[in-house]
Amino acid sequence: MLVADDEALVRAAVRAILARDPGIEVVAEARDGQEAVDAVREHRPDVALLDIQMPGLDGIAAAERIHRELPGTAVVMLTTFGEDDFIARALRGGADGFLLKADDPRELLTGVHAVAGGGAYLSPKVAARVVAGLRTGGPDAAAVRPLTEPLAERLTEREHAVLALVGCGLSNAEIGRRLFLVEGTVKAHVSAILAKLGVRNRVEAAIAAYEAGLVGRGRDGGR
């Protein structure tokens, strides 16, 4: 994976956390958004971890380029800034995850694994702000299409269970193990969920799960 932050000490701290997990390898670092985009082009990592506020090309602009030009690399935003406008811009830019530097380090490892496996992950603090924004019509409402009908009227019981686990940040493989389904079947369910809910990606689907109160059930394996 790639770690991008304009502060060398922050990059070193993030690398130290990631080094705890033998399943994660940092293949490149970057000091700004342009270096991050160039490094992704060169190394094609599974995940790019980007700070938002960097000199020159910022993290959100870099995320937009990576999402558009190199969709095989998932993008996670890692920042001290949790303001709603940053969250909304990141989601609109195609970020697959959003974490705060104040989060527990375990959140970083969980989020990286989730997006590397094709999932989406929002820090619990971020998810709460997004849901609050949707309910109050704040900036995040412009980034995510709000649901206008009850989920029960759109999804099957199995799709409810899959959506709940998507909301927990699980990958297709992890969902399959929880629900005793093959990964291809989970992928088909996720595609159907996106279509039925009219959402654009797994991040929006995860937000829908939070908004509908499904996430607590998802941690216990769904309905």
C-alpha cells in the first residue's frame, strides 16, 4: 500500500502501526498529492492512504485522480480534519474509506483490510457525522443520495444481512464466511443492493446501513 502525508513523523507513525500486521506491506510513501498519484501509477498498490491537507495537489484531488485513472487502487482518507465539508468532498471524490488520526490504531488496520478486500469503511465517528448530515440536510447530504423508502420494501432478507455486513466494512470474502455463501454470490447480492438502493458505491451502501440501523445486527452475522 501507499502512505501519503506531508509530515515525515506522521508517515513514520502510520508505517509503524501498519507494520504490526503481517498482511500489510507499505510499498511507497508520498509527501503530497501529486507524488501519491505518481506512486500509485508506478506501484499499483491495493490501497492508497491519503492525508487530506497536503501542499500542491491535496489528498481529495489526488483521490479523485486515482479513482478516475487507477480504479484498481482503493483510497482511504486519513486526517485530523473531521469537518463535514471534508467528509462530503472525500465521498464525492470516490474515497472508499475515511479515518481520523485520533481514531484507535486498530481502526486503521481494520479500514485498510476492509477496502483492500473490496469493501468500504468509515470510522464510527465519521459514520455518525455522515448520518447526522443526511438527517439534517448538512453538507454530507449532497455527497450521498438519501433513501426515500424503507429498506424492507426494497431488499430481500438475505440482502438485508449482506447490507448490514457491508455497513460493518466487511469484504465480500468476509461476508461470505459469515453467511456461508460463496464470494461470487455475495458479489451478486452487493450489485443487486446497489441497484435497488440507487447508490453509487459501497461507501454509500454502508451509509445506508448505518442510517437504517442495520450495523448492530451486522456484527452478529445479519438477520
